[in-house]
Amino acid sequence: MKIVAKIDFVANNKKYIAGDEINDLTYEQIARLNEMGFIKPLDYKDLVLLERELKEKKIVKKEEL
């Protein structure tokens, strides 16, 4: 799922400008940015799918180790 910055902001010491794709953030960070209006709006379904996607990535990374 593609997460896109709606306005300019800084997260995890990385600067984003409107239109940038956002990567390497946790589900909690993305949910908070969504609540604050910093990213293009995600509805409940998008957030649930994103959470599942991030959990699957963690499981795959652990299995690789």
C-alpha cells in the first residue's frame, strides 16, 4: 500500500514534502499521521490492510534470520 505525504513534515529524522511516498514507519506512526492529516487520508479498511501487511513483513524478516 502506498502512503503519500499530504503536507511537509518530519518523521524519524527524515524530511518529507507533499507528494513524497512514506516508507519505513510503524503502523502506529502511520495511524497517527493519518489522524493528524499529514498523509493522504486512509479509511478504516486501508488501516487494517496496512497493519496486516506490516505484520507479514515482520514475520518474513524473523524467518530469514
